Amino acid sequence: MIGSGFMGSAHSQGWRVAPRFFDLPRSPEMAVLVGRDAGRAEAAASKWGWAETSTDWRSTVERDDVDIIDIVTPGDSHAEIAIAALRAGKHVLCEKPLANTVAEAEAMADAAEQAAANGVVAMVGFTYRRVPAATFARDLVAAGRLGAIRQIRAAYRQDWLADSDGPMTWRLDKERAGSGALGDIGAHAIDLAEFITGLRLERVAGTLETIVSERPLLGEGIGLSGTASTERGQVTVDDVALFQGRFTAPDGGGFAPLGSFEATRFATGRKNALTIEISGETGAIAFDLERLNELQFFDATVPATEQGFRTIFVTEPEHPYLAPWWPAGHMLGYEHGFSHQVVDLIDAIAGTGEASPSFGDGLHVQRVLDAVGRSSNADGVWTPVH
Amino acid sequence: MIGSGFMGSAHSQGWRVAPRFFDLPRSPEMAVLVGRDAGRAEAAASKWGWAETSTDWRSTVERDDVDIIDIVTPGDSHAEIAIAALRAGKHVLCEKPLANTVAEAEAMADAAEQAAANGVVAMVGFTYRRVPAATFARDLVAAGRLGAIRQIRAAYRQDWLADSDGPMTWRLDKERAGSGALGDIGAHAIDLAEFITGLRLERVAGTLETIVSERPLLGEGIGLSGTASTERGQVTVDDVALFQGRFTAPDGGGFAPLGSFEATRFATGRKNALTIEISGETGAIAFDLERLNELQFFDATVPATEQGFRTIFVTEPEHPYLAPWWPAGHMLGYEHGFSHQVVDLIDAIAGTGEASPSFGDGLHVQRVLDAVGRSSNADGVWTPVH
Amino acid sequence: MIGSGFMGSAHSQGWRVAPRFFDLPRSPEMAVLVGRDAGRAEAAASKWGWAETSTDWRSTVERDDVDIIDIVTPGDSHAEIAIAALRAGKHVLCEKPLANTVAEAEAMADAAEQAAANGVVAMVGFTYRRVPAATFARDLVAAGRLGAIRQIRAAYRQDWLADSDGPMTWRLDKERAGSGALGDIGAHAIDLAEFITGLRLERVAGTLETIVSERPLLGEGIGLSGTASTERGQVTVDDVALFQGRFTAPDGGGFAPLGSFEATRFATGRKNALTIEISGETGAIAFDLERLNELQFFDATVPATEQGFRTIFVTEPEHPYLAPWWPAGHMLGYEHGFSHQVVDLIDAIAGTGEASPSFGDGLHVQRVLDAVGRSSNADGVWTPVH
Amino acid sequence: MIGSGFMGSAHSQGWRVAPRFFDLPRSPEMAVLVGRDAGRAEAAASKWGWAETSTDWRSTVERDDVDIIDIVTPGDSHAEIAIAALRAGKHVLCEKPLANTVAEAEAMADAAEQAAANGVVAMVGFTYRRVPAATFARDLVAAGRLGAIRQIRAAYRQDWLADSDGPMTWRLDKERAGSGALGDIGAHAIDLAEFITGLRLERVAGTLETIVSERPLLGEGIGLSGTASTERGQVTVDDVALFQGRFTAPDGGGFAPLGSFEATRFATGRKNALTIEISGETGAIAFDLERLNELQFFDATVPATEQGFRTIFVTEPEHPYLAPWWPAGHMLGYEHGFSHQVVDLIDAIAGTGEASPSFGDGLHVQRVLDAVGRSSNADGVWTPVH
């Protein structure tokens, strides 16, 4: 695993826990943790249970006894590491967004395609697909329970920048993060909308905004944020993104669904509200990551007097990923998606499953992000995704 | 009252009930109901309790014994009737949207301004302002409980056109209705957002869409819809509208808040969901007309461990409009807003209150609707409201 | 109408509004308002729209031009008035609880039975049966959608006595009110549980409690409460009641369902929370008067993955009582039940409907209240209802 | 760890994960898994990560290299194992309920008290205390935010026996399980109510019931249930328990709060709904394990117009147990309580925390269960807890 920040802890939990509940076709071992700072890497490896540490990702991706490279660094280093690892014949799991630019993402997708010819697997880490309620939502749509889809609303709302005096972090620095709310959390909303519906965005029209453009520099980092220093710095990324989208029309014609999207750090009171609502001709679903064990489903085919959004607790053994966990009604948390990601990756490596989302999927999301930026620069005009 | 359709029933309930609960400075009498069809007018008058009927609105607005003209016809006749009534010195209550075009609305606002010089009152019927929870939301914002406002999300979602075979009504005919989802329900979302925040939209960028463009003609009308005939007709208005907006910056500078808006008839499972969520630096509010007695309020100034959206039942005697009704926790319904509208209108006429929303407010909403249409025609580009 | 307090206002609204929306087989006129205090009666009559007033209920119930007597006085006068009215051949609507004692209620039920032979109708005012969601719940149960019923939980929770210094009212005086939380609001919970399930309580085991036994006397009355005077008085009724119940077994044998009941004035934060949840072998329903337009329905016969409580907005034209009101999704309030009560009463009088709940039903509720009191006095032991 | 059933998996996850997130004063090692069946024990140990297995708990509790005994067997073996382990000087964590009888629980509490003199720690596994929202509820009560407590409602509702043809398991066999819904899930409701309020039940009045008394025998076990065989067996435990309780009066006098309790397997649609609502003079809280990251808090000391139940997401770093986990708004699941239990146990062993709930607490719960049984046998009469 390359990286020792917050996402490293989550990925480590996935590697640690997945084999204890799921019957995997391969047994992963937590071999090497790579970090730029030797001390921090050692502390993290000891805490999280990695056998060794290294400060050199280049030599690590070449090691014969390493089969999988898990990349959890900021986006500016994804391309270089992932391409080197794929060329070395290693399977790669790369955190989202795939890269900071479309060009990098294209190079990565190319490398993944070449590596696939040799049975090498590349996967991008949109873990929210693997929240069982989201996967089940996809299943309902795929089974035609919503009928023709008309509208998709996806938003990722947080409030951790609502305080104008909240400090800078690397996520607010365009060099490191590539983009702000759009790329960090909006990317999840885009991927989830496309995953659940099986559709792709073709055109977008949107606005990027930086509501608070100057903030105190970070003193000491704590979690995703930290204490404020007395100096101030410039926020160089968007902290709110709003856009509309037009999805592909269904095969055989019909209405090309409309989307509306929001990614924001200023939704006071919303802590981690990745929400999606999909309206179809015969049904609708609504999901909120703040109640991640629940899926709202409206079935418009039952008698009018009995219609209503029903709150399905997606915790039955028949639900996706659920059987190995707890009895029905015993709730899962944020981190379980990382175990499910390990399950799917190992299955793909063993040939018993598909590598999804692929780097190609990650590239597509990157192109949507790019198109939103171009639209914003062009006064909001509808802009093709390419 | 001019008009005998669905809104006539609601307005009649307001006139009938308001004096039985509120102490009004004037005692309204339900004098004349005007309808084009004598039989229907008489049936409606008898049902709703109007003393007389007429088929001639022109002579009615001239009658000496009539002081107030309440216009509940479709939008294409608002301008002519309202202007005639105002010129005749009658106070006017006009259903929303004020008119079908900006030009008509301007003429109406002019007429209202001239009439005001003679103490004549003109008010436009955005009744949702008078849902106590909405009024109380306005009070919280005005008291600074949300701090600087950053984002406003307003949507009006219904699903009564989700069925592609649902029949035509006059609301889907551009000649009669002026616009579709945008003008009929989006206008409420716009007015409510501006009312609660005290801000005005200055620029918009949006998209109008007709998802289902051909429908069966209406057989027999029932409520807002009816049975289908075998012939089909063209839907000439939008049935979905999505737009972003930029509000006025606060006095003294600061961030000009961003808005996102939706009006749709295709939100499967949403029956009458006028929702609004406002994010401020120190608080947030959320409202949903489907739970109209409730206001969600998030106070970011209490300790972090105790923060959370609280569900305020806006039914305390200290809440707006509530004291004359029932004990706390006894819920109000849709129609109570029409009583509150009568209270406010009578207060304005008696000089003990202000006529709000004014025709000027209605004109402004009309200009926003127009700007959204222009933006949609210009491929979604940001477009000034003027 | 006999009585001029809070319930008089609600009943008046029913008489006033019902004919304006429903097609009634008879046209009620609001003739005489009777009150002990002539001035208060006149003020109320003027406000609420009654044509005349009287201070003498005895002569009023004898008047030839009066057909219906609506009793909204405190419980201690119900029996005398109702029996006199029935003997005079008048139809009677009597507020709940039917009486303050079982003996009175028995006399009333006898009188009603005798009067029925002459076509005279007697009905008791459990209006919450006529909240459309409650009526629809009854319909679902009657249609077998819940299968065999196992458990019923009904509670009526308010918090208006939570403040120990809240003042006395007549509702806290045993002489006037008969009982406290049990008779005033617990009676609603009992009736609603029996109405929805079609079952009757046969045995109960419970506890009556007075949490705050001394309070300031009432200064000036406001709504259901008022300001405090400096003197203090004794609360002579229960302010909390908890009991379990055993219902009749279904016809043909099977499990006799268990009930659990609560009536309280001390449920801090609960304003008017009449809640009921019924668990059956194949389904469940849950209702909360604080969201009175909604019914929660769980259908255990759909596939396990799709099961969930669904929130049905009981506002469709096919729902009970709904067609004459507003379009789907336009919410009703507390007072609409009083219009529905008028509709059902007039239907019963015209012979086009049944008088329900009858005085016999009211007597049964009275016997349950009595049995709870006897159980409480006998240290909580199971006690038959008789 | 003694036992290899469902709870073994949950405890193992606690032992595995706690050290990876929390800084513990001691480093636990997962040494030996003991099971009656050698094959099953080995499979479980391999799956869950225990170093060794044994089929002999007696020799295991004597091993010098074992410091802690974690008992996750059915209740009939708790006493024997725990007492032996304590006598051998081992710290003991014992699943709830502490034992199947009061006599056993007394012996265990005695053994724990004696062992405590030697610095040996004994703790009983009421893990739901360690759901952060429940711990935080306790903190709010302890800080006086609810004022004088009046009423406590606690219920644990499941529906896994709602199907009359659902098969037998050991949990329905009195020999193995001691009691049914009451001891298995009602015990949690009792402990949680006492934990959050800091009060103890002194008297109870209740009813135990077996709604479905004959069921198919278990074919193959799956999770908490399994497939049905064609033979049928007798359910020898309660499957529903309802009772009222009287808590200790507060120090210095005042009202002794009333409780109402329910434990059921027949609450159709409720999967794992451990709910509690506490009404105090100045505030209230409500919790539902089905939304375990949330606490509802009503503060009656803010202005009446701003009062409402607020939904606190108990995921802030300042909330109990939260800091080492994820950023705010990233949800925890069912199993996290088992990590928190390990943290608290290790802290108690290291002397940096208190062993809570103690075996004495477990004994008290056992006495409440016993008193409910005695009351049920005595026709529901109020019965002292002793």
C-alpha cells in the first residue's frame, strides 16, 4: 500500500477484515506500507498491521513478492505510481479520483488496458458503489423496477468548510488535489449516479465556485482537518460545484435522462450526505449515505392507495455483500465498503469476478469533471463530455 | 371572485374560515362569484357559499358594493381583469403567477403602483409564504440565526405527469398557462426562496424540458387531472425545469449566494414536495411542504456534540398565524394558507399591515421565469434577470 | 350545540365546512349555541356563526326546530343532556369520553338504544377514527393485509404538564373531568386500537399515577391551559396511565392479541402524539397523529429484499374521505376529522350510513377506563372489562 | 475465547480491530478458541484469526499464558466457566445475560467480588451501552440536561419469529437459553435504561407470553435461524414480554420514575429495534438501534418556538469512542461496540478504567428478569426486584 493518510487506515481495515468474513479465492497478506516519511510510515504500519515499511514506492512496485499495489496517496501521484505498477505486472487498486487531469487518467487507462492483456487487474476506488444499499439500488434499476428513467439527482453535501476560519488542508490546494469539492466528493456523486443507472453523462452545464477563498494555514493536522495557524493561504480549488447533466438515451431510443448535481463543503448540518434520487416511469429510489443501511424505494405499480416510499433496511442475507456479516437489522458502517472492495478485487484477480469500476470508468468520471470545469469557464453553457 | 376552478374552492375556504378564527379589522362578505359558464358558476357559488353569480367580470369589477376582486382564473386573463379592477378602485388579490408574460406583469405592477396612491391594495397569491413554518423560517433568517447565507436549494416536485398516458389539461397548454412546471410550481419555489431569505435572484442558468410531448386529450376533468380521451394532443409547455441562480450579495458586500432550483412533474413518489434548504454560516433550515407543520433547523452555534437538525413543530401559539387555531401539536393543512392570505389582505386594506407579496414581487418572479427561458434557449448560459 | 369551549370551535368548523365540500343528504344549519354564561355564548356564537344563543339547554333540546344536539361540554354533564335530548327525539353527537362513570354511560347507551327504535341517531365523538390515515388503516386490517394480529401498541403522549408549575385546569379536576390522562386522551388510544383492529379489550392490567399532584390554580385560561395564579390546588386525576390489555381472540380461535397502552402529559417534546403500531403475521401498520396524513405500512408478503415500512401519504382521491378535498399531496389538518364526523352523522341520520361509534362503543371504552382504574387499585392485577 | 457461535464472530472482530484504532495500555493477543466440536472450533479459529484451538475449556482457563477469558457460550454454561476462570485469576468477559438463573448469577457476582480483591476484572457483555449514541445519552442525563426524569420507555423489537413456521433454535429452548425474548433481548433494554439513567428498577409488573408455542425443528442452522425440518417441537420460553417498572427515586426524594418495557420477536417489520425514550422535566432523548449513529435530543429550555427533537449524528470526534475512527458523518456499525468493549476491558485491567457493567450489574438485571417472571405468574401484580 502506497500512502499513510486517512484513506490508508480505511483500506487497511478492508484488507484486515475482508478475509475474516468472506471466503476469498486468494488470501491477501498485508506486506509493505510505503510512505515518504519513514517514521510516519513505521508508526502507521505498526498501527494498521503491515509487515514491513518502505519510503521508496519505485522499488516496492518491482518486488517479486508483491502482487497488488494499493494507492492511497493524493491525486497528483496516482498516474506515475499506477502506471509503473501495472507495467511491473502488479494488480492495482487506485483511490479516486483516478488522477488530477484527463491526460493522466488517459495514460492510466491505456496502461490498464495493456496490462489487462496479461491478466493484470486495475480497479479505481469508488467504494460507495459497494455500500450494499447502493449495489441493491443498481440491481433494482437493472431489473427494470423503475421503468424508463427520467431524472437523476445526486449531491454530496458536507459542511466542514462552513466555518470561514476553518484551516487549509492539501485538499484545498489545486496542485495536490487537482480539484476541490468537485473532484473529491462530486466524483463520488457522478460515479454513483452512473453505476446505479448504468448510464453515462454525455453533456454537462455547470458552475464552480470558491465561497471562501482565503483561510488560515493548517497548524497540526487532525483527521481530515486540523488546527489553524496564524498565517493565511489561498484556496485554489472550488469549494462548491453545481451542474446539470444529460445522460445517454436508453438503447432503442427514448428520453435521455436529466441529471442535477451538487458537491459542496458548505451544507451546514450535512456531515457526509451523499444523496441520490432517481425518478423512473414506474418507480423511484432515494439513498442517503448518512443512513447508509437504508434504501428508499417507491413502487408505482402497486395500487395508488398503497404507494409510498418504503424504507428498506438493506441488511437481509439476500442483499448484496450481506450474507457473511450479521443477522438482519444489525447495521454496517462506513468502512464495510472497503472490505467489499477487497472482495471484488480479489475476485477479479482470481477470475471469478469483473474489475469494476475500471480505470476506463475512472477516466470517464475525470472527463466529466473536466467538462464541468470547461462549462464553468464558458459561462455555464452546455458542454460535451469527451 | 373571478373564476370557478380548483383554486376558487381554496380561496372560498379562506374567505369563509378566516373571520371565524381571526379578529379582522374588516368583515369580508362573499358577494359575487363570476364564471364564464352560468350553470357552473351557480353550482360553485351554491357549493362554496357566494351570495350571487355573474358571467360578466367587467360589470362586476365596476359594482359599487364590491370592494375586493379575487382573481383565480388561468394566467392569460390575469392582466386584463386585474388592471380593470385596480382602475375601478378595487383591492385585488391575484393568483400566481402574476401573468403569462413579463409585459403583462409590468402593466399590472404599474397599475398597482398607481392604485396604491389611492390606498388601493394589490396582492399576488403566493400562499405558501403563509404556511407558518415558512413564515417562521423567514423570521429565523431575518433574526440572523443562519448567519451569512451561502446556498439555497429550492425544488417543487410532483409526479402527476409521470404516467406518459396521463391526459392533457389546460396547464399543459402554453396559450392558457404561459409556462408549465416552471411557471406553475417553479414560481412558488422562486418566491419562497426569495421570501425566506429576503434576497433576489439576479442571474440564472437553466434548462427547460418537455419529457413527454404528446398526451391523450382530456376526457372528463377531475381535480387537477381527469380521464383520457382517445385523441392525442401536443404538450406545449415545459414539464421539467432545472436552473441555477445567483442571488444579490448582502448589503455591505460578501458572498452572493448560489441557488439551485428544480420544478418537475416527474418526481415519481413526490406528490407535492415543495422543499427548500438554506445553508448559512451559523445555521441551516430545511422545509418540505409534504410535512408542512414542521421546520428543520440546525443551529451551528451550540456545542458540536449537540448539533443536529431539529424538527420544530410550528404549531405553538407564539409561531406566526398560530394563536387563533388549535392547541400546540394540532396540525394545520394545505388550506390554512388561504385563511392567512385573507388575514394579511384585510390587514393591508385596513392599513394595519403591508400588502405582500406585491405585484412588484410578482413581476420580479415573472422576470426570473423569463430569464430561465432565455437561458434555456441560449444553451444554458448565465442570463441576467431584468 | 351545547358548550362554548375549545371543542365548540372545532365542532363549529365541522358544521361550517362539511357542506361546502361534501354532498350531504341533508343540509345542516347552525341554529343555537347554548352556554351557561350569556355573554360568552353570544361572543362564541357570533365568532363561530351560530344564529342564536341560549343559556338553557333544557328548553333548547325541546325545540321543534332543532333536530340535532351536539354536546361539547365537560364529561359531568354529558349524561343528563344526552338522555334528555334523545328522549325529546333529537339526534345526538356527544363528545368523548361518553361520560364520567360507567353508570352514566350505561344509562346513555340505554337511552340511545331506545331512541334508535324511533330512528334517532346517537354518536360519540372519537374524531380520530375519521383521520383518513386511521380509517385507511382499518380498511387494510379488514382486508386481511396484516394477517393474524399479535400485538397492538397505542399511546397518546403530550407534554403540556411536563412543567411542574403549569397551572390547573378543569381537566385536572376529577369532579369535572372524571379522569385525567386516561379518560381524556387514553380513551382515544383505546377507541382507535379497537376501531382499526375491529377487536375489543377483554382484560387489562395497569397503573394510574399522578406525577405532579399540586399545581398553581389557573389565572386566565388560554387554549387548553392558561396563566398561573399564586394559589395552589390539588390535582385529583391521573396524569399518566400505563396498561396492558388482552383483546378478544379472532373468530374461530387463535391468539388473543396483546396490547400495551400509555396515556401521558409528561412526554417531553411530544405535543399530540397519538401513535399506534399493529403487528400482524403478514404485515404491520404504524400511525402517528403528529404526521396525520401519513400511514406506515409494512407488507411482509413481498420478497424479503424489498420489504420495508412504506410511508403512504393518505391523500389520494381513492382514500377514505379524500375525494372532495384537494389534489393528492395537499395535506389535511386536525380539524378535518370534525367535517368527516358531520358527514358520517348526517349520513346516519339520512339512513345512508351507520352511526358509528355508537353510544354502545362509548360505553365499552368507559368500561375499559373503569377496569384500568380497578386494576391500578388492585396493585396492577389483570382485571376483566365489564 | 470459549464458544464458536455467532457472538464469537462479533467478539473476535472486537479483539482484532480495537488495537488497530485505539491506543490500548495492553496489547491483546488472540490466543485460544475453545469449542466443543474440534472441527468447528478449528474452522472458526482459522476464519477469525485465533492462534490455537481447544475442546477443553477447563484446561484453557488454567493456562499460564492466558490472561483473559471471553465467554460467548449459551447462558447455561456461563456460571461454571466464569467462576472457574475467576478462581484461576483470569479476567473474565461474559456475554449477557449473565446466567440463566438468579442463583447462578449470585454465585458469579460473589466470585467476581472475591477476584476483584486480587485485581481480577469481571465484565458482562452489554455491548449496546457502548454504542456511542447510547453512551452520549448517558452523558446528557448525567449532566442534568433532562432534569428530573419522569418516564422511561424501552423496547427491543424484532420480527424473526413472526412467521409461525420459522424453525426452533436453542434460543427457544428454556434449558439452554434460560428465558426467551425477555432474557435475550429484554435484558438489553433493561440494562440500557438503567445505564443511561443511572437508576435501578425496584418493582415490576408484567406478562410473559408464548405466541407461537410449537414450531418445526431446526434443520440446518444459518445465522440466528435456519431451515425447517419436518418434525415439530415445543417452544419453552416466552416470545413476548411486556412489563411496567418503577425505578429508584432520585437522591433527596422526588418522583420515582415509571418505566414501560417490551421485548418481542413478533414486531413485524422491526428487525433490531432497541428503542428507548426518556422524558425529563427539561428535556428528552430518544434512541433507536436501527439508526444507531443518531440520538434524538429535545431541549425544553430553549424558547418554545425553537424546540424540537434534534437528530444528533453521534460521529463527532468529541463524542464517546469516536475520535480514533473516521471523520464526522462517517457511520459506525453494529460491531463497533465490540471494539469499544475491548477498549474498556483492557482499560479496566490496566487500572485506567472501571469494569462496567460489572457482574453485580449483570446480577441485578437477572433479578429484574426473575421478578418479571414472578409477576407474570402472579397475574401481573407489582412485584419487588430482589
